[in-house]
Amino acid sequence: MRVFSSIDELRHTLDALKRQGRTVGLVPTMGYLHAGHMQLVARARAENDIVVVSIFVNPLQFGPAEDLSKYPRDLERDSAMLKQAGVNFLFSPGVEDMYPRPMLTVVDLPDLGGELEGAVRPGHFAGVATVVCKLFNIVQPQTAYFGEKDYQQVVIIKRMVNDLAVPVRVIAVPTVRDSDGLALSSRNVYLSEAERRAAVIIPQTLDEAERLVADGLADPGELEAKLTAFLGREPLAKPEVVAVRDASTLQPVASITAPVVVALFVRIGSTRLLDNRVIGGNRLIGERSLPGKGVSR
């Protein structure tokens, strides 16, 4: 595995491989990797000749009171995991490599990015869309891989790609969970033992949502109220977003008659955790590609 911090050096190397007809898959991450990230890597390896993983803690997507300086980092550990997994190239730029001058250009989808998590983290998704757009321009992959845990992020990136005619196919990979159902997240490391036990209320709430809808509950407002009350059983859980939205557009729905996403953004202690589940139909963002290599996005 070769490691790059220079945009120009990575581009030069990838351009030579692309001229040989090699396909490239990109897995963008902020590092501190876990099994969920490695599932993205495995999918990318199965479908591409070359796999590039980026590790970059992007300051544009952190608010002034958020955990940028505390965000967990361990590049040596991450590099060893990626090398073991057969990744070809690790792109690990510094802030000065990605943003040598103050960014005057912003990629923003305010109608999608101001909803749900974006309502409590203003500007977050503009930072996400901007850095992902830049990574797509740097690597120019055929395919890029994201986890379904970040459902709103995937919807936004898919729309950005479509709106801007970016020749990248965005693949959403199912969430990897711990044995008790908690979605794997780099931020789980922040949880104390008591908070980690409490956090299981989040996947349990999604189970409850599925049960209520299966029993015939069709009013989204009533479902949100019941789920908020369910989360209230855990004293350490402070829900910031409990929302039922159209699974494709993230817009409010009048009735649960088509697939909806139940989106949760919950503070456990000082740590914000998010999770989601699509109910009432097949996963809409988890587009599945055909097996084998050479898949274009």
C-alpha cells in the first residue's frame, strides 16, 4: 500500500493506472477505522481494480463548539488495517494539503442539508458536500462507497452527483452493528461503560418503530411521539432528532403509506450518535451493483 498526502502525486499515479484501463473505487473516511469502514473497503475491493481510501478529518463539517480537536485519530493503526485489507492507496492529506488557501467555494444543498441532523448542526452538510466533491475531483473514481448509517449524507451526496453530473456512482453499504445492535461509529470510543450500555436504546427504538408500523400505525407525528417517549426510558439518552421522513427525499410525509426513513440523532452523555432504518419497503439508497469488477458509478 502506498501512502500519499500530495494531491498532485496521487493524481499522477492514478492517471497512469487509468490509462491502462484500471477501475478505481474510493472509500472516503475520517479515520479511526472500525469494522463498518472495512466493509466498505471489502465492497470496493470486490468491484474495482484499484482501491483508494482517504483519511481526512475535515474541519469544514465541524461547528465551532464541536469535537474537531478531540476527534479520535490513529493513522498508524488505520494504515495497518488498510494494508492488511489489501488497499492499494491511502490518501491522508493534511489540512494545508486540502485547503492551502481559505475556501471561497462551497457546495451546499440547503433543502436537504438543513433538515434532520443539519437542523442541529448548521453548515455541517455543506462541509461534507464540499470535501466529498473535492475528493471526487482529486481521485476521479468510477465508484465511491459510503455507509448507510449516515443516511442523510448519502442522500445528499447522491443528489449532488446527479445535480452536478459528476461521473461517480455512489454505493451505500449496509450499516455494521455490534452484537447488541448499536451501529459502529468512530464516536463510540467517547462513551463511558455506562453510556455504552445506555446507547443500546437507539437500535431498540428503531426496532420499536418497525413494530409499531407493522401493527398499523400510519401517522408519522404519532410515531415520532411514541419513539421519543420510548427513548425517554433511558435517562442518559437525550434525543435531538426523532423524525419520520420520505425515504428518498427526506421530506415530511402525511401518512406512512410508502417507504419512510426513521432518523434518530441522540445525545448519550456528551456524545451525539445517529442511526436510522427504512421501514415499509426496500432500502432506497442502498443501490446494489452487479458483482465483479469494472462497475461504473
